[in-house]
Amino acid sequence: MNYSHRFWLYGPFGLFAILMIGLASYWFVASSEVSKKLDALNGHAIAPGVTLHFTQKTMRGFPFRLDGELDGFRVEIATSHGPTVWNAEHFAFHSLTYGRTQYVFEAAGKQTVTWHKDSGALRTYQFLPGLLRGSMIAGHGELSRFDLEAIEVDSPDLSAAQVQLHLRKDPKLDALDLYLSADGVQMGAALKPAFGPDLKLFRVDALVSPGKSFDSVLSGKGDWRAATEDWRKRHGGVLVNAITLNWGTLNMAGKGALTADERHRPMGALQLKVSNWQPLLQQAKSKGWIKGTNDGLAAGFFAFAQNTQTNGPLPVTLGFKDGIFAVGSVPADTLSPLY
């Protein structure tokens, strides 16, 4: 056998071996860098006002992916009333070792969220998801899209068949596109659901502008409260293009616009049309549920509806002004600062 024949016999195998060695070296270097960065961030701020904790870490995914598994995962977010904390028994992230910067996240096991009310009292929400996953796409050093989905959320306090959150930088406008949805929500008695425990459908399609106010948060360099205040001072707003609720026997649909006042309370209005409201109003009258003003959403709605004469869909304005939430002209509740 001459050298030419040997080259064609052994050359491809040699090339393949060199390629595999290169891939292995690259993966171990990339995995080591991510692992060291996680160790450095553990117990420290990953962004202003956001702290990461975990008790155990495992890196996998050779040769084309970077997979990290974190146990005892905890994220703390600073707020004006105290930290909001998310604890997950198991958390994992996945990314490719090539292409654009994109991560997929998963959480499993019992999830616990704690936060503080305006009074300082601690609130806790625990749930077990059938599936809890998210994804993010980053470019030029900042987040450009974030997606979150939870399926079969099981909790005696608040359960749901599916919950989705989608947020992205609008490619054409100085704005953030926001979409929220929830299906098959069941609320516990402790939440005192206004129109019953069944929220069959909830949809919000909105535009938050100016988006530039949140660039520092998307790049991980700014505190969310400072960014929100900058948004407010720039006369920022949330344009609600569409909102849909199927709550109990009521079907509601509409749109509106919201912002925040100088004391950081919601301000603006939502214009809704409510269908199938007459049977619920008659039931409220027969059972003595109509209490008048300043006693919550349902009381405000019933007080407004009983003074309205129409056989079709009921036009309702939900107003937010000067710390008061009103249903039409009926004051229903007070408003707390958003941040």
C-alpha cells in the first residue's frame, strides 16, 4: 500500500479525532467558565436588587449543550416592602455551545413564593407544577425576549391548567410587547374571589412604552424600581390592546390604558363590556350580596349594575385615580403603590 492510499484510509479518521478533541476541549472550557461564574454568583447579586442562591450544582450536556442542574434554588428580588423570594427544589438551564445566546429553563418539585404586603405581613404561596419552563434570548448584552409557561399548577390556594407570560422588545417601536394568559384557574376561599372561584379564561395583550426605560434591567445593570420610576417620569404607559375574562358566569372584554401616579399607584381606565351579567345580579339581590361602595370589586360592580338599565352587554369603566379603584362612578376599593 502506497502513502496515497494510506492517507485516504487514515486521513478521515484522523480528522474526525481532531474534531472530537476540539469539541471536547471547547465544551470543557465553556462548561468550566459557566460553572465558575455560577459559583461566584452564588449568594450574591446577579443584578441590582436580585440575589441568587443554590445548594448544589451539576454540569452536563457534552458535547453540544451546556446543561446546569441546581438544587435548593432560590432567587430574592428586593421590593419596597421587603424581599420577594422564589424557592424551587430543582432548577435546570440548557443552552447550545454554538449559535445565538439562548437559554431554556426548567423548574421541578415544590415551588414556594413569599412576599410582603403593604403592612409588612409575610404572604406565602406554594404550588406543584406539572411543567414549569421558560426561555430567554439575549443579544448585544441584553435580554430581547422572555417566555414563561406553567402547566397543571396544583395548589389549594390558586391552581391553573395553564399560565403563560411573554415579553419581548418590540422590533419597530420603543416599547415592550407583553402578553399574559391563564386558563382553568381555580381560586381558594381565602382569596375571596369576587365572582366565584372559577376564572376560566384570562388574556391580556399590552404594549409598555417607552421601552428604553427598562434597558438597564434587560442588560442586568439596573434596579427594576429605578427603571419603573424612570418610565413613570417619562410619562410611560401601558396600552392594553385587549383584555378578556371569563369569570364565573360573566364574560368580559375590552381595552384601556394605565400608568402610575406620583405615589406609584395605578392610574388610568379599562373600558369593558360585560355579558351574561343579569342572572348574577338577580342572584346577588336575592342573597343580599349587594353591600354598596368601598367593599371590593364585586360590591362595586353590583352597585353599579343595579342602577343601569340595559338588556344587552353592560358597558363598564374600571377607573384608577388618586388611590381609588372605581366601577363606573362607584368607589370600590383603595389602591396600593406598585413599587
